[in-house]
Amino acid sequence: MICPTAQGYTFERINKDDVMLLVVDHQIGLFQLVHDFGPDEFRNNILAHAAIGKVFNLPTILTTSAETGPNGPLPKEIIAMHPDAPWIKRNGEVDAWDNAEFRKAVKATGKKQVILAGITTDVCTAFLALSLLQEGYTVYENHDASGALNQKIADAANDRMRAAGVHVVSMFTVVCDLMRDWRNTPGAEELLPFFDRYLATYGYLARGHAAAVDRGTILPGESE
């Protein structure tokens, strides 16, 4: 079977030298609205999202919405990762792009690509992603770190963004596209510890290989 390809499609890679990372309303109060992920999985995912900026040394901007109210503050782990990052505390704007200080911080990076994730997927994430797209940015939504009230809402929001031209991708996709080659820097030396902490399936794969090389034996009947 021959599958048709999109005419005129251009595969735009994430360029680590021309991309910023946005942490959007990953607040401990809003966290409780997320029901398309289990709480332990989603906590891991939002910390992994913030850690992408650290491991690749990306310009990172933090933003919160009405954090002195029920929405709550950012997790202390995210703040500790990015102590010097611009932190835009919005007092009313739902779409972060409506905040002049936030727009100024984004433009100050000089980057034209954006990796973002936030709570909730259908509001704070989608509104900002669509606004950035309209401003000419290439937008990659890390859907692993965007949470919604339920799966139906998440799917509809991601479909809306995808239809508009937002790249809806996983954390693993983001990291691998930024890295490109295990021999690069950041590469295997930096990313295998990242995966060990935030993507256990790959981390344990690497641990298993290390153990086999270090002290493994081939059992009778075992083969490649």
C-alpha cells in the first residue's frame, strides 16, 4: 500500500539554538484540575518539562496566573531549576500573551521557536500556543506536560492546536529532536541521566545494558 504524503510539507526540526522553553501555569493548585494523567505521572512530566530547559541550556520563561489565590504557586522544584529565569506573575490575564511583561520576555529571547506546556491544555496552553502561532513563532506543545480536566477535553484541545499548525509532541520527541545525535553535547552523557530520572522505561533499558556489559553472562539457550 502506498500512503499519500502531504504536498509541500516541510519537516521543521527543533533547533536548540533558536528555541525557548515556556513553563505555563504549572501551579500546585491548578495541578488538582488535571485528570487525564495520574498525579504521580503528571508531576514527573511537568518536572521533566522544566528540566529540558536546564539540560539543553535553553532560554526559559516561567509564568503563573493569580498565584496568591486558589491557583497556587509553582512547585519549588521548578523554581530551584531556574532561579534566574524570568518569572511573569500574571494577575488576571488568562492568555499569557495578553500580558505585556510576558510578551517582552518572549521577544527578548530573540528565538523563533517555542516549546511549551501548561495547565490547562484547553485554556492556558492552547490560548498561548495559538497566539504565538499567530505572531509567527513555530510552536511545539509538549502534550505530556499539559493537563486537562479529562481526556476528551485534552484530545479536543490538541486537535484544535494541531489543526492550526501547532506541533503536538511528546517529551521524548522534544528531547530527541533537540539532541539529534547521541554523540552531540548534550548527548548520551547528559541525556541518559535525564531519562533515568524522568523516563524510567528508557532509564532502565540503559541500566540493564550497563549491567550486562559489566557483569552479565549469556544463559544456555539465549541468543541475539
